[in-house]
Amino acid sequence: MSENKDPHVAQPGQSVEGVKFVYDFTEGNKDLKDLLGGKGANLAEMTNLGLPVPPGFTITTEACKVYLESGEEPAALRDEVSAHLDALEARMGKKLGQADDPLLVSVRSGAKFSMPGMMDTVLNIGLSDKSVQGLAKQAGDERFAWDSYRRLIQMFGKTVLGVDGELFEDALEAAKAAKKVTVDTELEAADLKKLVTKFKKIVKTEAGRDFPQDPREQMDLAIHAVFDSWNTDRAKLYRRQERIPHDLGTAVNVCSMVFGNLGPDSGTGVAFTRDPASGHQGVYGDYLQNAQGEDVVAGIRNTVPLAELERIDKKSYDQLMQIMQTLENHYKDLCDIEFTIERGVLWMLQTRVGKRTAGAAFRIATQLVDQGLIDEAEALTRVNGAQLAQLMFPRFDESAKVATVGRGIAASPGAAVGKAVFDSYTAVKWSRSGEKVILIRRETNPDDLDGMIAAEGILTSRGGKTSHAAVVARGMGKTCVCGAEELEVDTKRRRMTVPGGHVVEEGDVVSIDGSSGKVYLGEVPVVPSPVVEYFEGRMHPGADDADELVEAVHRMMAFADRKRRLRVRANADNAEDALRARRFGAQGIGLCRTEHMFLGDRRELVERLILADTDAEREESLKQLLPLQKQDFVQLFESMDGLPVTVRLLDPPLHEFLPDITELSVRVALAESRQEPHENELRLLQAVHRLHEQNPMLGLRGVRLGLVIPGLFTMQVRAIAEAAAERKAAKGDPRAEIMIPLVGTVQELEIVREEADQVIAEVEAASGAQLKLSIGTMIELPRAALTAGQIAEAAEFFSFGTNDLTQTVWGFSRDDVEASFFTAYLEKGIFGVSPFETIDKDGVGSLVKLAAKAGRETRPDLKLGVCGEHGGDPESVHFFHEVGLDYVSCSPFRIPVARLEAGRAAVQSQGSDHR
């Protein structure tokens, strides 16, 4: 066994004998998340820090993996659990579920990465018909004991035995209705006893067995249920959404219970060391008296702000504030904390680095730098391109005259508009039909995940910033407003009643503002984001009216630009796009698609060129196109003066410049039936039939078109050269690069290059300018990648066209497959993400790596870039950094994202080098 392998972890192919599957909280630390999961590792870390954590132990992710692979727990696990349970009982001075003074435990999931609400938890394990009496006597509170027992049966029935949770909820609502109360805390001990009897009957009827009275059986079944919850549909969906690997497994934390439902001097809460919505420092969180932890995150009762705890229990409040400061300084980040107060005694149940909104991420990163807790390099790892992209979305125009119908808690920012829907099924169905929807619920639960993903935003009438809806929405970057209490949500009748009596029916348009918490009827117009205004140069950091968020983004972008090795260019086809890209920080143009210059009024000229029957007709068309092309390039070189501009020669599938064959056939047929003149249409139809292709994306395009239509590419090269010469004469600094598309063999490139060199020499002789135009090619076919060493003999640069390379490697037609079967592939887990969105490292990426290596072996100074859509994708940018490309090129709007990710990639690679 190598020195790098932990002997306590089962290695691939190794027998599990001798592997340690259970760790006491005193044995682990925060760096063991792979083994102990995030919750277990952090419980151990807090224990090590001397914070008040209830004693317990963690069953490792390795045990989960064995269980999921074999269907059985590891043979040694039961004995290990027994040994740790014995030690826990000795420490607590009581046994699990004993009749007179029972030890109770919680069994909670805890994967390496936070998956809020996606996996299972069971509280109050150890209660039974006998021990509930002992708990009541020991606590001196009969109501508390029966409330805890009904919670156990309800959670156990749903989580472990698979009973429909609505049955328990309906019984609870019926009990409150019979008592004529609105919240469960108003039910008395006698009411809860009856509810326990009702719950046990539900279990017997629905699960076909009695609720188990043996406490060890309860615990073992709960442990297995937590293992099983790793593979529930909602957990798998969440992992796909968040790009979490499916093979990690979950740990299980067995923790001695502390009770927040022991009366008004008890309670439970969730706290953040900073506001997860804005990043501002202060007292943020929710507290609920006389409750257990699940009540807070479920949002079933509205909480009070954490600041209220100072009035309710100042001693616990002061202690909590001190602990929060300790944890933030220790973790050097925003911490999300769960706590319980049991009769005035504070207990810490969990901490983790908290999920935050995009704006909060940027603010917090810069704050921590200013406080000396982290350096600039670490700050870059705390933000990402997806968050920056989110900050660039428009926001609502607050001056618009739109009816405000409610206000809740601003849980996750953004401006979301859509049709009101009241269940996840409808949200998914309508979304797939192209509708934008807002999911409206009283509160969400993990079963709503499908609908939350499909919706533009989420609105709930209950819950706070720590509710399920808020936490999951922040993690996904979804707009969310929670706890809008004045809105009456009726999910059964599929409607929402707003103050004043107006009813919002399903399908009515609503708008929600996750930054202010406001809810509007109808569609609210939007205005540009201040972050976009900053990139456009309309808002200046340091100015009196500068947005605080803009300051943070400006600083993080400056950090990234100082760190990054990759240069960032733009895909731009005209001077307007080029100027915008330059304002966004582009360092040149990596792709100018000349076919876009031939649309509109020029389309007819290209059509004539393609259909020309004689050399004279073809030359006349080229003669008319040349000055138009030249002017295009003059404007482009002027807007990008001093920066490289890579011009791709014409690369259209022919059908884009020819009349539609069906439409033309109909015109000819109608003319013939009416006996009208149609010689031109008939001639055109014959030519279109001659050139028609079944698969034009793999047909006569790119370099093939340039070789088949004499003079086409030389006209474009002449236009580029003459434009560069004109700019030189005007004291400009044009840096043109000529790119030949769709090359599959070096011979194609050599022929085009020879003609291009001759044209460039002619222009240099005529103008007296030294143009220094470089000629390269796109690598977008598998054969080009495989023969890159040969192609590099004739190319001064490669630009990887990863859109076409992905199509040709996978055999996909992008225009068809994304709509036809990609959804199914994503749902089945064949794709974690579309290969057109993030580069397929194993397939397409391998070809990029191979071509880059072979090309530079032939020509060490070969310039390498990428100009497909992947050039602006955060994860793909990291891959291109690793492969050693010189630049990425993307649409102007994605340039800031690429700049940020290039900086992050450099920092992370330096970190791995140091390790």
C-alpha cells in the first residue's frame, strides 16, 4: 500500500476486513470530508475546538459504498456501531431507549458536498411506548415526550418505511382542527397521545407492520434508510444539477439528542456569520422557540429573526455570537450553523461553509481579504464564472408602475417573471413546453426539486432565509422569495389570494424580486445590471454613486487579470460587437465569421457567385464583393487596433445562401400551372437541385468551398490584406490572422496558403506596406486533430472549433439532437451536462490535447486557441488552461466570465503544483 493511501479507507479491490467504518466525533477533523462527509467532519472539528457538541459518532462513506454495491452492510459494521454505542451510553450514563431515562439519538445523513434536504434524517430514535413514559418523567414534561414520539413515528414512517408523508400531515391538521388551534405547539399532551395512536395505525396500514419498539432496530433501519437515500430520485437529480459525482456515498451521523421542544426556554435555529443573500456582516438567521430543528428548515412554522434571541435568552445569544466568530475565523469563510437550546443550554449541531448568492460571494471574498483572513489567490477560489454571469442578468425597473401585492424575505436575488404554477409536475410540464413559470408553494420540500429546477423563480408564503426553498434556491442561483405571509396560497385549488382579495389563478403572470422580496402582478420591465454597466464603462468603481457590488466585482476581476495566463478574445463579426468586446476586456478577436457579413443585402451577390455558370459571371460577383469585404475589415481592424483579429474565411453550409428548395419548387410549379414566364426560377431550381445536400453540415463548406469556387478565398484574402494596408497607411496597427476552416488534410491548407501568400505579396508590392499576416487553421474535424503534426507544417496557429469537433466526434447534429434526446440523456445520467455546453474531456478533450501536443512538436511557436462556445464555459476554460492553450475566444457577454475563470484556473494549478 502506498504512503498516500489511508489504511482506514477501503481501497479498490481490497477486502473490507480491518477497515475502520466508525469514527467518534473526537477522532475526526474537517479535512476528512471524503470519509466522514461534510457534517461528520465538521462535527468532529467543532468537538476539537471545544465547542458544545452533543456526543456521537459517524459511520463512514466507505460503509455506504459497500452497502450500496452489495445490498448489505459490511460484516464488521454492526460490531463497530455497537462498540461506539456502548461508549456513548457510558458517557451519557444511560442506555438507548431504556424505559426509565432513555438515551435518544438522531440519525442524520452527511455527504461530502452539502445536499440540503435531499437525503434523510430521523430524530428521537429510541422512543417507544415504554420509554416515552420515562422521557416524560425525566423531563417533567408529558407534552414534550409525546410530541417527540409523534415526530419519531412521523419521520420514521415516511423516511424508513416509505409511508406517504401527506397521511401524517393530514392527521396532524385534523388534530389541530379538532382542537381549534392553528399551530402544533397549541396541542396538549392528551392530543398528542391520540395523534401517536393515529400515526401508529397509519404505519400499520400503509407499511404492513407495526412501528418498531426495539430501539436498536429503529437505529439500524434508520442507518440503512440514510444509505438508501443517496440513490433517491431527488438526490440523483440534485447531484446532476450541482455536478456532484454519484459515487461518493453518504456518511451517517449518530448523535445524542438535545431537545429544543422542551418549552419556551428551549428552541432551535439556524445562523449565518454573514448574510448569505447580500454578504453583509451582522446577525442573520432564524430562531424558533419550543421546536426541533426540522421545523426551521421545513418552513412549516414562521420563525423569528435571530436577533430576537437576544431578548429571549441573552446568555445563549451571547455565547452563540462568540461561537460564530470563532467558527468564521477558523474556517475563514461564511459559516452556516445549526443549533439547539435545551432549557437554556446551547448546543451546536452542525456547521458548514454556507451557500450564498452570487453577490454575497463577491462581497464576502473581498471582505475577507480586507480583514486579512485570506489572500487574493484564495479569494479567487471563493467566486466563479457562473456567479458572475448571474450578476450580469437584468434586474427589475423599480420606477415601473406595476402593482406590488406582497413582500416576503429576499432569499435569493434576481428578477424572475413567469406564469404562476402551484406544483412541481406542472412547473416541469409547462417549462418543457417553452413556458416560463414561477413555482408558488406554502413551503417547498425535497420532492419539489424538479419544479424548482424548471422554474424561473420560487415563491413561498412560509419559511425564512434558512428554509428548504431558500437554501436550495441559493445553491442553484435561482430567484427566491420566502415567507410572504400576506399571500394565501391554496395549492389544492391552484390559486393564490393577495391582500385586497385579488386572486392569482394558475397561468397568471407574476414577477418576483429576490433582491427586495417584492411580489408583483404581471410582468415587470427590466433594466441592465450595474455589473454590466461597469463592464460597459458606464459605472466607475470608486465613484460616489458606485454600487458596492461593482466595487467587489472590479477588485476580483483585477485579481484574476493579474493571475491568469490565458488571454481572452471575442467572437465578433462587426465593429459594434468588437468595440463592446473590447470594453468587456477582450484582448483581440479570436473568431470573425465572414459568412455573417454576407447576409441581408449581400446575400444575392453570394447566391450569384455560387450559381455562376461562367468564369465571367463568377469574376463579376467577386469584383462586386471585394470592396464590401474590404470595408468590413477596415472597420473591424480600426475597432481592434493593436490587437489580433482572426478572420475565418467563408464557412457556410451552402443551403444558408441558397433559396429554400421546397419554396422554390412551389414557385416554379405555380408559374407553370399559370403558364407564366419562369425561366430564371427554373434555372435556379435546377442549380439548387444540383447543389442540394442531405447533410450540409458535412458537405460543401469551409476549405472545400474555397477550393471548388475559384477566386472566393483569394478575394477574401485580398480584402483582408488591402484593409490592413489601408489601416497601416492611416498609422493604425492592424494585426490580422487568416484562418482556413474545416481543414482535414495538410494538402488542403497548402493549396489555399500558396494562393493566399501570392495575394498578400501582390498587395504588399502595390501598397509598400509590410503586412505580416499570419495564416492558420481551425481544428474542428477528428482527422485534423489526429494529423495535427502534419498540418502544423503549413499553419502558424490552430484555433479549435469545438462546436464542430463535438458534432463530428460524437456523430451529433447539434441542431437536432438537443431537442430530440438530450433531455433523456441528461435525466438518465448518460450526460452530466451537454457536451456542447462543457467540453467532453475524455473524447473531444483528448483530441484537443493530442493536437496541441503534436502541433507544437512540429512548430514550437505554434499559437493555440479555441473559438467554440466552450471558450466561455467556466469548467472548459480550466481544461484549456491545463492543456496549455494561449487563449480562449467567446461571445462578448461571456468575456468577463472567461477572464475570471482563467485567473481561477491559474491559481488552482499553482496550488496543485505546490502540493
